[in-house]
Amino acid sequence: MSVLHKHFERSADNARQLPVGRGPVRLRHPRLAAAVALVVGVPATAVGAGIGIRYLQKTGLTLETAIGLILLATGLMLLGYATTVAWKTLHSWWRLVLLPAGLVVLMMVFWSAVALMYAVVPPTALGAATPADEGLDYRDVTFTTSDGVELSAWYIPSRNGAAVVLKHGSGSTRTATLRHAGLLASRGYGALMVDARGHGRSGGEGMDIGWYGDHDTTAAVDFLTRQHDVVPTKIGVVGLSMGGEEAIGAAAADPRIGAVVAEGASGRTAADNEDIRPDGYATVLERGLDWYTYGLTDLLTEASPPASLRESVAASGDTEFLLVAGTVEKEVLAAESMRTADPQRVEVWTVSDAAHMRALGTAPAEWERRVVGFLDDQLQPRASRP
């Protein structure tokens, strides 16, 4: 601590020496050193937070977690050094600039970490639960997307000629849709529970905002059309959060999707955020942060940013939508925004007191009445076989 103390004190009055090796090294440009520490510290902190913290949450202490946490600690030390040198070497009136400048740096670090969390997804274990726990007969299946990624899924055969692709949210796996699949299967629907790429047992690099959703969902629909128990014109998609956003986007790309139920879909692009803001509300700062976050995400992944959810609804032809929103404000605003794209084809169900993706648990009877009733109306399944 005494060495660091002497370093900072000597930086202040330009008598700067630190013992390195056999002799002193004079630091003639402490502000330059601080600038270098800042330039290195910002990405190190962002990468460390985006990878280390996220991996620690999902996988525990692994090599990736350790590397991320080391980067985070190193970045914070560098930022601390840069701040201390700036405070000691700048004139008092320049110190007033440090607070707003520090806030800008913190925002850059935070939103850079968010972009990394979107684009660099830690592996998510499938877990032990299976459809057998719901008393369902099923089989393990795999199929390949158009860009060569093998996806893993469970398939419960249809008894009424109709089938539904079930898509989970970010950071989870197909096991999150087991209860939904059980209810739909009890009404005769086939259910294809798919691990998104990079999740569960599916291959590929995952994302937490579903930019690969068109590829994955279309491959799932391809699989269903090849099943002898499914009528190809009676296919729908039920998605939760990220899975709901993927379902909405895929409906614009694949006309075979006859119905979409999307729960907790709120947005995955800067355009989505723009769509739910009142006219004239967004500040330059908000737009700038959106541009920065999603632009950086785009640089970090091979996936291309999709169209906004409202644009996808408008481009989806005759597909009908049931948007399910909990009491999270952004979910409700997003659902109402999408409804304005085509009010004749979009129905919104707001579930009072329901947390994100918890509509079935909060109102199971109403969920069955609304969701299964919606699918019955749109897909027109035949009477199910016993």
C-alpha cells in the first residue's frame, strides 16, 4: 500500500518515481498512463462482467468464469487507478468534469456488458425432467437448421392432426415448457419442445435475444410437416419471452405457421424499444444507448438483427396472434404496440398479477380456455383420437 500511496502522491506534484527492477523508472506522463488504464480498463471490466458474472450464475466456477472474474477485477483496478490519477493531477475546476465523465464510462461498461450477455451465452444444462414426469409418451428427436445447426427436442405425437412448436425463454431449456406441453397434449395436440441453439442439448452458438429464431423455428416446422400424424396446414407456435419473440419473427418468414401464442414478448432490437416509446419521449441518450448496445451485439455475433416485432406482425400475412402479457409494464406496452400493426389479427390478453412467463401458473383455467381455444379456432384440429 505504501508504494501505491507514494506513486499517487508523486504523480500529483510531477516528482514521479516507482521502483521497478534495479533502478527507478520516472513516469513523466501520469495522465497518459491514466488514459491507457482507462482505455484498457473499460473493455476489461465490461468483458469481465458480461462473461464472468453471467457464467458464474449459470455454470458455477469454471475456467470461463475464472477468466471473466479476473478480467473484471483487473479492469476495476485500472479504472480506479485512472480515476485517482485524474483527481490528483487535474486542477480543481477540472475535477467537476470527472463526475459526468465517470457516469458516461459506467454506462459504457454496463451496456457493453449487457451486449456481451446477449451474444455470449453460457451452456444451460437440460436437467432431469422429461415429459414422462407429466405422464406423456414422447420420443427424443433431432433435426438440422438451414445453416447446419443440429437442434435437440422432445416430440409428443398428435392425436388431432394439429401440432405446436414450444419455445422456451432465454437462459432456460425445453423443460420450461413441460407443463404447457402436457396441457396441449391432453387436448390432442402434438407438442415439439425444442432447445434453442446453444441451450440444453442443441448445438450452435446461442443468444439471449433470439436473433437465430427464424432458422430454429423454421427447422422445427419442417420437422412437424414430415410427421405422418400432423396435417401440414395445422401448425402453430407457442413461445415464452425470447421464444415468443422468435415465434413472432418466424411468422413473418414462414407462412406455414398458422397461429402464434407469444407470452412475455417485449423486444429484442433498438427498433422494438422505439416502437413502445410515446412520440417524442425518447431522449438522445436513450437512442444512443440502444444504438450502442445492439450495434455492439451485432458485432459480437454472426446473426443479423431481425425486424422489429411490430414489423414482423405486419409482414406475417394471415397468421393470427395471441399475445399474453403479465403485469410487467414493458410487456403490456409491447403487446399493445404489436396489436396496432394489425388489430384484426392480434389479440392481447393481460394477466393480472402474473409475473413474467407465469400466466399458466397464475391463471391455469383461463390459460387453457384462452390459449387452447385460440389454437382450436385457428388450426381447426379434428376430434382427437383416444
